[in-house]
Amino acid sequence: MPRDSHKATAQSDTPSLSRRGFLAGTAALTFMIGSGGLVSVARADAAAADKTLKPSAWLSIAGDGTITIVFPSTEMGQGSSTALPLILAEELDADWDRVVIEQLSRDDRNFGNPIFGGVLYTAGSTGVYGYFDTLRKAGAQARRLLMQIAADSWSVPLDSVATEPGAVVHSASGRRLSYGEIAALDAPLPAVTEVGEDDLKPRSAYRLIGQNLPRRDVPAKSDGTERYAIDVRVPGMAYATVLRSPVEGESPVRIDDAATLGVPGVLQTVELPDGVAVVAERLEAALAGKDLLDVTWSETAPARSYDSATDLAGYAAAAGDSAREGVTWAAQGDAAAAIAGAARVVEANYLSDYAYHAQMEPMAAVAAVDADGKGAEVWAGTQTQSWTMRTITEILDTTADRIRLHMMTMGGSFGRRTALTQEYLRDALLTSKATGRPVKVVWSREDDVKFGWFRPAAAQRLRAGLTADGSLSGWHHRVATPSVIAYFNPLRWDQVEPKDIISMRGSENKFYSIADLHAEHVVTERGARLAPWRAIGASYTSFAAEAFMDELAAAAGSDPLDFRLGLLQDNPRGRELLQRVAGKAGWGAPETRGGETALGLAFAGYGDSMAAGIAEVALDRNSGRLAVTRFWAAVDAGLIVAPDNALAQIEGGIIFGLSSALKESITIAGGEVVQSNYYDYEILRADEVPEIDIQLQVSDGPPTGIGEVGTPMVAAAVANAFHGLTGRRLRHLPFTPERVLEALA
């Protein structure tokens, strides 16, 4: 089958209820693979022409040779809807052109992400990393089953047969059976044994993993046929927009909707816990009606006191208050004693503002609640089947068997669609139930900014000691910021309190050899809605840590590269990254830049993935505009499943980090978000993106995650380059022209 036509077929089948019905009704071998391997086997019979072999819950093979592989995560542009099925297909020895990918659209914990304890949750670069072993074993076990069926049909030993893409072969006799032909055989089912690591392919035998195969989601996104939640249309559907309380925690106390109901096409208004929905036959009418609503809001919520400037000042005071105890996040040795005994102590404070996710697709969801109010069909783009289903069943006070869920591709997310309760979906359900018809709730960009959930603001204080010869002696990193988990997922907070990986990741400084280290979280009161953001805490903790590392190098009279290399004696992979990126950027040769640009270095990572980055910056000293003209990066994320996609993800992460470093800031005053759209919440523009050079360093380890690793190193590299150009420090993220001019003053 031609690749392009196959992709079109795959797209039309996802998500497809008729396909699931077909698979359920045809002859099938079904067995579940749990974390320990094969756990159950069953078979249903049907007409021979319709036979479909289901080697496991992860895949099925039709008589025509089509292989359907379940995609257990969700797709938001990161490419895992191709990468995860590819892993299974590699071990299956499948013909990739015959593979169809089926989005999992239910909360079936048999497919849960092992990193999240079996919850279906797509976040934190854990897709490939978390499912790698499970998918390899599912593919290998299915391949063995196919080989055994073929061997039995030929009456030859199992060890005399082998596979080639999409077929089992017996070289001694020249016989060959395609996987489709095996699925159609009317043969007894053999016993299948579990597979172990020794049964999996050596990397030298990979023919799919490590190759630049086209992503399956790209054609539909390129020609406009991909459907997002915001695109869904169903028969009888109405549209709704929601006028939300300008301050979190407030609710309507008086609603005058007379003018709204006079707009042609407006059907009714629906009161919600924190807003008023306007339901109309057309989106334009709903938006016009929303503008005419006259609502009086309650004025008693604590959030009316939220103020971002006040918050940050309070966080800075908390970070600097040594009497205020923090929660230990990471510790080794005795940092306090090492710093106290140092020949010299260096300290610095760093600040970072709230940041908006700025994903391309604003929030949207479609719900069609059944007449009895206890069932529904739902279309939503979220990062979690589990919490989406939980939201639906809680709002309708029902059970999962009454819900027909369609998980949609997302137009970006970056952590925004991870919450335990998804308010845009809640509103679609409540509005559909009130109106008795399907309803699509659509957020405008203004809604998405003003009622967004943000990366927290943070204040950080770093202290370290230096010996007489300039060696590091003790490291203390205090991070004053709220708990993100406590807000966006209180159930998870009950399990992990008081340690918050979302707020603190990156402060553990795990890649350097620091004998005496203490990282602690001073948990502050939140002053905004909070959610994970790309690279979570590492987006600001690594900024502070790596900018401070340059300050230590300067105090020690050492080159920033040499200072870091001295801390990487036990990390040869990290040393190689730094040396590689330094060589590419021409580190140590400032004369080639003529004094108009300078380089800045940073070494950071995410989880077990490492990245070294060098930024070249230029400065307009009159306007304070800082521009990044080139960026070099070297990344080690273990095994790379899809190199071209990995490069795209790293590049996207770098651009994300640059945008955050140079521009992005949310301001809150009187409990209200000041910004409302891209004109006052600026993101990096296309003409501001620098030339980016990325080196992938493939190591012997397993995949360790690629989606987040491009971001943490960026802000510090830019700040350090600014110091190289001006001799001044930037310690408040983002580096707006006003802050640049202040640093130069």
C-alpha cells in the first residue's frame, strides 16, 4: 500500500467506533500483557473471511494484513502517536506501511503509563521513556505467537523459522506466510510464553527505531483535515461561550441577560459555578451575546488580593529568610558546614514571573449529555484519559460505562491540559445537560489568557562556597514558590506532600559532582491558578543554577566551561556534551565576534536527559532589546527512537525557552490577569528565531525523554551571554528591555 494513501486511511480510522465494533465481533485471539507479561488468553469465533488475530490488547492483525496498534498516550504535537507504535512495530517486525494507529479513548489502566503508576497521563517527556519496555515486550510476544502459529502449520520447530517485515519465513523450505495469512488461518492457538530482555532485538537489528520515518500526524495537519476538539461538529450541536468571573473563586449573584437573549441565534444562558454560559446556534452569536451580558459578581474571594508584584516580593523575602524552614528536595553531604568553612562565599538572588502556556489551540470541548443526565458522548483534547473520564463521571455523578469518549489531537498543550478537573469540559457537560442538546464550549484567546493556569512565579536564593584554589565547596539552593501539584491535582498532592516535583525539578543539580548540596522548597501561598509548564520547575531552577554557576566561575577566576568540566569528572557523557557544543560554537575565541556579540554557556537537563547550550547574543543598548542570533546545543537523551522528530522537539524546546527568557510575563493586579492576547503577552516571533544547531549524542542507555530537555538550559545561556557582552548580570526572568536597561544603568 502506498505510504500516503495508508496515512489517509489511518487518519480516517482514528478514533473509530466502527473499527472497535468490528474487532470485537470478529474471530480474535486476545490476551492481556501486564507488567509481568502474559496474564490471560481468550478467543472468540466468527466467519473465516473476517478473522482478526489479536495477539494482545495492544494490537490486532486483520486477514488483509492491516496491523492496528493502540496508541495509549495523547498527541499534542510531540509526535508520540508515531513513536510509541513504532516501538511495538519494531519488535513485531511489522511492515510499517501496513500499520494503522488507534487512539486509546478510554480510561483503561491496562494501558497506563508506568511512570505515573498506571494512570493514563501524557506529560513530562515520559511517553517513550515510560512505555518503552512494555511496548517492546508486547511486540516481541506477538511476533513469537505468529512464528509459533506458522511453525505449527508447517510442522517445523519454532527455532527453524524467522521473520521479515510483515511475514514469517522458513528458509529451509522457502515457505512464507504473511502476518495477514497467519491471522486468517483456522488453526489451534499455541501456548505463548513470556518474553524477557534476552528475547528482544539487539539494537544492531533495529530497522525502524533510529530511522527518520515520517510522522503519521503531519499530513492531516498539513492539509487541514486533522480534527481538534475546536473543530468537532455533531448533529444538533449548539455553541457556547462563557463569561467568567474576573477573579478566581467568585460567582454570579445577579444576571441580566435580556440584551443577550435579544441577539439573533442566542438560545439561552446557563449559570455555572464561576460564570455564565451563552448558548447559541452559531459561535458568532454566542460571542456577541456574551459581550452584552450584565453580571454582578460576588466580591468575597481571597483571590481579590492576588497581585503578582506583591507575590514576588513576598517570595523573595521568604527565600532570603534563613529562619523560615524549607522542605528538603535534595541533599547530600553537609552543605551548611562546607559553605561555612569555605574561603569565600558567593550568593545571588533570582526571580521569575508567571508564564502562560500560549498553546495554539485555546480550550474547547464538545459534550452531548444523554436525556437521563447520566451518560454522555464527549470530544476533548486533554493530556489524560484518566482525569478526563474522572471529570465526566464526577460532574454527571455516573459511571464510566455510560461515557463514550473521543480523545482528540491537541493544538499544543505544554501542561495546560493536565488538571485533575478540566473546567472547559465541566462547562460543556453542564451546558449540554441544561439545554438538552450537544454543546461545544469554545474559549477565545482572551479567555485562555485571562483565565489561564500558569507557571508559578518564583524567587530563588543560591549560596555556595569556594576554596582558596577556586574549587566549589558547598551548594545551597532555596526556591520560594507555591506548590503546583497542591492546586492542579490535590489527589496527587495527598500522596506526595510535601515534595513537589513540578515546582522543584532541576534544583537537585544531579549531573554535577557536588559533595555537599542542599536544595529546599520554601512553600509559599499561591497567587494565581497554577499548572505544569514545559520543563516544569527546571524552566526556572536551571536558569538560576546555571546563571549562578557562571557567577561562581567568575569569582573563582575560571573560564565558565573549565569550571563546569571540573564538576563533571564523574559524568563523561556530560563532559562530552559540553566539549562538543563548545567546539561547534567556537568557545574561547571572542575575537572572531568583534565585540558586537558574546557567547553564554549553560548545562542543564530534564530527568536523566542532559543538554549543553551556548547562546550568541547581540544588544541594542538604546532600546534594551536583547536578541539571540545563534544557538548551539548538544543533547544526550539515551536511545533516540525518531531522530528527526527529536531534533524538532529540541528545537521547539529551545524556541520555547527563548520566548520565555526574552518576553513572556503574566501580571496579576487585584486578582485579575492584566494581559489578554498576543499583543500584550508577546511570544517570540518568526523573525526573532535564531539559527539553531543541534547535535544529538546517542548513548547506550534507554530513552530518557526528549520533549522537555531543550528548554531548561536556554535562559541561563542567554543571561550568561549578556554578562559576557556587558559585564552585567540579568537575574530576573524574562529579560525585558526595561530590565536590560536597568541592568545597564
